[in-house]
Amino acid sequence: MAFLDIHPLAPGHTVVIPKSHAENILELDENSVAPLFLTVRKMVGALKQSLAPEGFTIGINHGRTAGIDHLHIHIMPRWLDDGGGSIHSVVNNPPKESLDSIKVKILKEI
């Protein structure tokens, strides 16, 4: 399902949610992942055609620390000089350990 955000940060700011509740992407039923992201793709196409933005920022807030306890994906149409930043402007907490050390930890879980 998709709907316009009640507190839009840009014209056409859209929220996409799965049909069944999940707190986060890890709890989403595996069969629901593809339909969720196909809906994101469909909405990006509709927003591009209808509003002609120059780009998009698409993001998921995952978990209470990131802002909310139910899975949803934000699609924010972007225009030059719209005052926004890249996804890299959301957090500024560089790692204190090496990238190799972090990579090893991640690969152990895959």
C-alpha cells in the first residue's frame, strides 16, 4: 500500500507499507519483500511521471532508534536546491574500528 505522508517533506512525499504488519525488514514475511519493493518501484515511476522531480531519496527507518516500530519506506522526490541532503547527511557516527574488522564480523553472519 502507498499513501502521501501526512507531514510531507517534499511535494509527493510518499509512504509505502506492506499489507501485513512487520516491525522491521527482518520481521517481514519473505513472500512480502518483493511485493513491497515492487510497489516502491511503481510509486517512483508514478511520481517521476506526475511531478517530474530530478531525483529521489528513498529510505527505511528500522527500529525505535531510527524513529518508529513499524516497517515503512519513504519516497521523497528531490529537486535541485530543495534544501535536502543525501542519505549520508542523516547520521554522523563514523566507525572507530577498521573496515576490515567490521567486514569480518558481518561475513560471520552471512
